[in-house]
Amino acid sequence: MEKVYLELSEDNGSSHKFYEVIVDGNELTVRYGRIGTDGSKTSKVFQTLEAAQKEAIKKINSKKKKGYEDAIMGVRQKRTITRRLTVSTTSTAKKSPVLWKFNSGSGAFGIFVDNQYCWIGNQDGRVFKLTHSGEVVDQFQLPDGVKCIIGDQGWIYVGCDDGNVYDLTGKVPRLAYAINENVDIYWLDINDGLLAVSDADGQVTSINYEDEEQWSRSSKGSAGWMVRVDEDSRIYHGHSGGVACYNGIDGQEIWRQKTQGSVLFGWHMNDTALAGTGQGNLELFDRDGCRQLLMKADDSIYSCASSENNRYFFAGDSSSSIYCYDDEGTRLWKLATTCGSALSMQYHNEKLYIVTTSGYLTCIDASEVAINLAKEGTVPDVKSIAAPKKVAIVASDTVETVESISIQGTKLKCIKVDGKLRVRVISSGYHYDWNVQFPKNMRIENAEFLVDEIREVSAGGFYRVFGNIYRLN
């Protein structure tokens, strides 16, 4: 048997395909498609071996003329990684009231803050979990740089430059979603298990809880740095041409609006979408796509956020300044971050948390009293916190084997349903016909698992694992 395997990887990342030719006796088989899939297959029987070989050479030469090259199956070029080109200058504004700053050691995009913890992820793939006072309580080392950190009803998901989205609710990072190799990921967001991905080409893609692509749409622009998913599964997508809103289930466009400058960041709160642009504009759109406010900064806006009920809006620019506007769009203040430009931010309980070009997670007191003092030049003493020693990368399919009587939890079983491996609950009191969102790289037919907890999604219809996963003997 003779086999030739070719791959095509165009420089712009738009194509990543394979072409395989097999001659077995006088039978010629051709398999082709997108890398990461089984592709399509055709076979033809010739009268002689020589005739089959001649046709095979013809097909191979034709593909090589189109740019295909000899390759080894399974050894692919590393996915394209795009980092935002940032030019951070020093702010001339007065210092902001920084309470503490944590030095992660590398530029950081990833941030998430909830009632319990603050999370930061940097370009070295390090993820840290801190208290609101800056104490490090846990850390993870991922295989590649962190794009963003997403919170979804108690789950913490981290989008990584290796194309994977990891669940960090347990002791070990778990593979939750594996993004197609062709996609040069810019940003991610998730709500109730529905993942939205925006990329370099201006496409937005919807992926369900089983890590299955539902749809993909091309926008009227490129460089999609903004994607947000709301409680109604609407997806807000910001790119070089403006902001669009899609139905997250079927991909139908609901509305589209141009912005004054390319969108570099986006936020969603209370049925509104907030977009920061390269021309220094902060634009607020309502649920129907009508522009409600246009707020001006002095430089390109790298990040933005809003407070509860949209009482205040915040922006971080390319000159290491942060801004605050009221609900009528009036600028209230501009202050210096003191630690680089804010690449992402979040407001929580009168504190503004930012992650910066210098790799800091910084907590700023955004209360009225603290801000008024800062505008007069009075700021608190800053607590500086260094990162702990690095930990090793732990493979996402690492699993401890236990006896069912050794620990408490909910039992699951991996079974084949319509030709696909699915995970179902076998403990009593659950819907036995509902699927469980479960790492694909841990699925083994008929294997049983024990998990800390199973939670039903708010919309119903499937479960998600919360916490640790164990393999049952």
C-alpha cells in the first residue's frame, strides 16, 4: 500500500486543510477536508496497479500546484496567535487611588471579579486567584498565553492561545472547548454554556455545550475584539466596522450599527452594549441597536466597563489613564493608572479592577470620597504584591482513580448515543436522558466517573460538572 499525505496552510490562516491519497492494489482512495475532521472519502477501482498509480500522481501534482505540501499527519503548524498591538505611554493625569497592585510578571488581558475572588491571566499562561485584598489563594499554569477569563454562573473559564477554553472550577484545569485550528481567536464570552468566539477575520462563531459549532457568520469588518453573550443568548460582536447583534441559537442578525472608529473592546450590562474604539469614543447601544450615549476620551480606548445599573461607565486608554462618565455621558474624572494601560477591566463594589500592559492586576478605590481626594492629589499608600513561584503545567486529562465509597459525589457514565460519546448522570434524582457537559478528552465508552457536583443550567435541558472529576474503579 502506498500513501501520500499533504496539507495546505495559507499565511492568512483562512485555510488549513489536508489531502490524502492511498493506492492499495488497483484501488485508489482519496480523503480530504479540514484538519481536525475526518473529512470526506472517495474510492475508485482501476483495471491495473499502474493505472491507479498514474491517477494518484496526477491528483498529487495538481494539489501541490495549489500550494499543498508533504506533511506528517497529526503534526500541524501551531495556530496563528494575534496579540493586540499596544503602545502604552505615561499618563499626565493625577494618580488614581490605587489600594493594591499584584505583579503577575507578564502583560495581561484576562480578568474576572465576583463576590469571592479576583482572577488574572497573563501572556505567560499563568492564572492567579486572589482575594479582594490581593492575597493569592491559588494559581494555575496553562500551556499558552491567556486571551481572556470568563465567569458563568459560578464557573471560571479561561480562553488560551492554544485554542482551548479551560474550566478552572476544580483542582486541575479541564478542557471545556477546543476551538477550530483555522480560527485566530481574538476574544471569547460564554453564558449558560453557550460560547461565542470572535476572530481576526471578523467572524463570530457560536459553540454549544457539547463543543459543537452551531454557526459562523462573517461581519462587515475585521479584527473582532469584542464579543459578549447575554442572558437571552444574544451575541454582541464588535469589530473594525462597528457592532452587530446576532441570535445566538440560529445566527440571524438582529441589528448592525457603525461606530466612530474600530472597536477595541466591549462590555454588556442590562440589555446594553458598550464599545470602546480606536478613535477614543465610548459608545452605548440599547437592546435594539439604538445609540444612547457617545462619550469621548483623549486617546484610543483599550478597555471599558460599567457599574451596576449603568450608573457609571469606565474606560482605559492607550496613555495609561482611566476615565469615569455618569449615566448621561458626562466625564466625571480622568486619572492615571500608575502601572500601564488597562487592557481589560471590571467594576465591583466601588472598586475598579484593571489588568495592564505591565502585567499588573490593580485595585482602584472608585468611591466618590477616594476619587475626590485623588483629584486633589491625595492617594493611599499602595500595597505591592509579587507573584509566587511558578507551578508546573498539569495535563487537562489528568484524573485520579477512586473507589465509589471513598468520597461523596454524583456518578456519571460515558455512553454512545447515535454514534457519539455522551455523558449521563446515573445517580438517582436526575434526568437520565440529559447530557452532561464533560471534557471530550476524558470520554471513554462505558467509563464511570464521580464528580463533586452536578448543576442544571438555568434554561434546563443539560447539566454541567462543577468542581473535581474522578475516575471510578
